[in-house]
Amino acid sequence: MVRGSLLLLSKLILLLLMSTLPARAHEVVPTIADLTAEDGGVALSLQINIEAFLAGVDLDAVEDTDNAPQAQDYDALRALPADEIARRAPGLLDDWNALPLVAIDGTPVPLESISIDIPSDVPEELPRIAAWQLLGQAPQGSTLSVTWPDGGGALVLRQQGVEEPFTGLIGGGETSAGIALAGGNAQTGWQAFASYIPVGFDHILPQGLDHILFVLGLFFLSTHLRPLVWQVSAFTLAHTVTLALGALGLVNVPASIVEPLIAASIVYVAIENIFFHRLNTWRPIIVFGFGLLHGLGFASVLGEFGLPEDQFIPALLGFNVGVEVGQLTVIAMAFVLIWLAVAGARRARLEGPEEMVTEYPVMFRGVSMTGSVLIAIIAAYWVVERTLL
């Protein structure tokens, strides 16, 4: 029965890990909007993946356009010349204005496309982020709101040209709080802190597949709590340092270097799990070094979202807290899954909880070996993919 439970649990782990195999080349990134209201007009400057919207991809539901039902439509659009996408883009505005995308004191502000700059030198396997300028005539009023379309993914909205500008995150299908046209809606420290916690968490669960595998690699080393605490502490300290340095712009390492090294760190941890069953003296030091790399990866995510200048520290801390909560959630889920498998085996054999204490290490070791082998294989593929493909 234990062997059967172990086999079932190993299959579940295999299915989970195999789901991480699709390439990250078309990873979904948030749309960034700079909002300016002056001289009787409202200008919205978007940094946006127009092809994803034209293809109808639900950016609220996927982390990579390759995983969307419209993946083929997206790829076909991505292969078109930039000027053809620019010609098609204004067709999106009819639906957006019907929301309406922008309203002042409840009065819709119809927007028109003024210019679209789509880079033509982006490799075809990467998302192509366009600069799209929208403009509308502003009616009299004092408060503006923005409604982002359902399925539009995350929108980073940044007010420009006023004192204490609004900066916030809006999800697909959501409407912003009222934004004073004269300014004064800057987030407080606590608001910035709270708003960036889900951003950090989301980068682990569900989007941070490489970080998930690394954390599982730390968990699979031993059944004892102390080795896990040492490793997680070293990893947390290290990625906090480089996350802060990267967010401040003091350290900037290209993703073409960081991403393959992150994958290599996963390979190392997984292989060490196979040959060592306990914490050795060098493992926390090595995990610390790998944590520095992962911190640079986290910093790149913050670069996509941006941090409010006036609440930089609270937002950075909130993001880091979200990352930590996500990592602890991964560990808790892994522990519960194995514990439930052991409990199921015990109930089937009509044995009490005292036998679970002795059986857990046995099943854990089997799952650890299986999981570590699969993690090593997947991460090794990522090393090749991110280096050569």
C-alpha cells in the first residue's frame, strides 16, 4: 500500500513538473499606462503587447501565450510586420471605449489612436511591446477613473504631471478608484506595501515555475526542519539583497545571463539531493549564492511593474513579503501532499497515527528521489533552452 501511494504521489509530481515545460518566450507581461490630463485633454500612453489583445488571449488566465487556446492566432499575428499590427490596433478601441476605458465624474471620455510605435527588431520568439498613444477630449470634472477590459491582465497605471500622483495596479475587468485630476491620490506607505504583496506572491504561485522548482529542491533534501530553515534563511537573505540592489538600479545583469544560471542552480540542488540525504556545511553557502541569482530574477519582475518613487521602500518590502509567503506556501503544500499520502496508506492498513511518524521519512525519501530526478531533467532542459535555443 505504501508503495502504491508512493507511486501515485510520484505521478502527481511528474504531472506538475511536466506542466512547467512550455517555453517562456511568450511570457505575459503587464501593460503599463501613463495617464496625463491637462489642457482639456486626457492622454493615455500604453506600453502593451497588442498582438495578445488582437488574438483574444485571456491575459487574466495564462502566464504564457503559448498556453492559451488562441496560441496559434497569437503566433500568426506576431509574425506579421509591425505596420500591419499598427493598422489593426485601433479596432480594439471600440470595445474599450464602450466600457468606458476612461471616464471623468462618470462621463465617458472616448479615446482615439494618435500614434503607434511597434519595434521591428524584436526576435520573433519574444513578445513585441508597442508604445501606443491615445487621446480624448476631457469634459469638465474633478475625478477620473480607468476601467481595464476583462481578460486584459494586469495594468500598471501611473498618473503624470501632478503633485502626489496616483500609481496603482488594476486587474482585468476592474475599475480604478477615483483619481483626482489635480493630484493628491498618491498611495500611503501601507497601501503601497499591501498592493505589492500579491504581485510578489503571484510571481511564485503560479508564475514562478523556476522558483517553485528551486524551493522544492530545498524541501526535498531532508525530512528535518532544521536543514530547511537554514536553506530557506540563506536563500531569503540573498535574494532580498539583490532584489533591493536590482530595484535601485545599482546592479543590472542581463536576463540572458541570469536566466540560464537560475536554471543551472536548480539542476545543482536537485542532483545534490540525489547523492546527499542531509545538510552539509557548504550547502547553505551555495544556496546563498544561488539566492543572489534568483533575486536578480525577482528584480526584473519589478522592472516590468515599476515601483512608485514616493513609496519605493514599502512597495519593495511588500513585494518581498509576497515572495516569501509564496515560497512558504509551496513548502506547506508539498508537506501536506506527502503527509496525506502517508495518512491514506495508514488508514487503508488500519494502523494508527504513531506509525505515520516512522513511515513519513520512508515515503518522503522515495518522493524526494523521484522529484529531484524530474526537477534536474527539466532544469537541465531550461539551461539548454535559455542558452542555445
